[in-house]
Amino acid sequence: MKDLIEDIRKKEFQKVYLLCGEEPYLRQLYKKKLTEAVLPEGDTMNLSIYTGKNVDPKAVIDQAETMPFFADKRLILLEDTGFFKNASPELADYIKTMPDTTCMVFVEEEVDKRGKLYKAVKAAGRIVEFGRQDERSLMRWILSSVKKEGKQITESAMHLFLEKAGDDMGNIQMELEKLFCYTLDKNEIRPEDVEEICITRTENKIFDMIRAVAQKQQKKAMDLYYDLLALKEPPMRILFLIARQFNQLLQMKELKNQGYDQNSIASRMKIQPFIVKNSWRQMESFTYEELERAVRECVEAEEAVKTGCMNDQMSVEMLIVMFTM
């Protein structure tokens, strides 16, 4: 990322960039920064944007060959094209001879690093991978935003905020904006402010539901399920999230049994340490066999819905009843 920032600062651009990785907020942020740096403000004549899986590589090449109109560069943005998963030999070959007057920027979530196009971009330009940020990086970013607003945030408020907002930077940004508006006349953000204004993600409600299941609190688990339905969450998505949570707990239990500590488990599972910390007590509430059974029952419930043996809403209800008996 440092090299990309330096390119933008010096206005010395590579012929081609690939912005990829799991963090959409950073992909979009640096796509915007590159666009603003390469082209003068308001220059739409020299900007071509291609999105989606039906982009024709030959049309892109034709556009790239066009000289810029009263400007130094022509910018071509290609987003979510799938070119880095499905071979695009035309573009891979073309990039080698692309004129210096064209700057091509690919924005993709997933790429095949073994592919011809990936290797061509790596040889001719710059690849920047934006992964999910770790807890420390997120805290630094949040603190920086808080300070820009002339505010402070308590440590307990910070941890509660991360629990509610998760590690998606786009969601964090949105929740921060709400929090700043809510605390407009305050200098310090406290846990009660976060509790009042920040929305608990669906994943957190699933977490609470699993906790209720572990404590055999059937009514509470059902109430949380009906809350999610009232929020228009599809039952099959809820089932998927329940299965994912149980599977995560099962992996944690297995690694714990192998002697790994919380930080090592987070590293091996490639999740944030605070997720492991928050899930630890929940994981301890189940035996390994109970978690194995829960994962198996979720798979069977999904199969029952897909084969028409049971409707989606009832399948989740049956799971909750089964787990809390």
C-alpha cells in the first residue's frame, strides 16, 4: 500500500494497477484516490468505466489505444469483471505493449494469482491487496477519526463499538458517522452512547441466539429469531449464519484441545482476536460432540429445505427447539 500512496503523492503512475482483497472499503477508497490523482477534476472525457462479468476485452483494448483528449492520461477502470478468475489472454498480452498514455485500474475481490493476467499485471504495474484489518489497525483508524472530530472515546466504548460494528470498515465508517452526530455536544464518547445509537449486526444477534441456546433459554432464542425475521432477514441466511457460528466454535474447540491459546487460534483461523475472546465462554458451554452434532443438524436442516421436506422458517425453529431441549 505504501508504494501506491507514493505513486499518488508524486503523481508518477504505473501503466496498470490491480486493487484486490477482502476489504471493499479500502478497494473503493484507493480507486477514488487514483481516479482523482490521474485525471483533472471533472474530466469525464478521458475516463472509461467497465463493470460486471460481460465486459468485452476487445472493447477495452480499443479504448486503451485511444489517445487522451487534451490530457496526459486516459484512465480505464475495470471492476468485478472476473478476468482474474477466468482467463483473459487478450488483456494479458496487450498490457505488455499498452501505451504510456493509458492507465488501467482493475478492482477485484478475488483473483487467481496463478493466472496469466495476474502475472502480466505484476510484471507491468502494481498489485495492492487489501485484506481485512486486524483489531489494532482498526482501533488506530477509529481513534484517528475520533480525534479529527475533536473527541475522545473511552476504552470500554471502543471495545463495545467494535463488538457492534464488526471489522467491515465500510460499516464502521457508517456507524462512526451516526455516533458523531449523536454525540455532537459531547467531548467524550462513552459506552452508553454506543449502546444507544450503534446498530448490532445480524451476526451479533446470531451470537446472542447461540448463547441463549447454550444456556437452554428457548424463549429468548426464539425471540431473537423472530426479531431477525422482523428485520426481513431470510431464514436461509439465518440458518447459514447459525451453521457458520457453530462451525467456528467447533474449530475453536478443536484447536483449544490441541493446546493453542486464544491469539494462536485467531491467527490459525484468520479471524480477529476479539472474536475468539468474545466466543470463548460460548465455546466452553458446549462439548466437542455437541458442536459436531449442531453442525451436522444445520447441514441436514438445509438439505431438508432444499428437497422440499420442510419450509425454511420452520427448519430454523425446529433447530432452536432441538438445541434447547
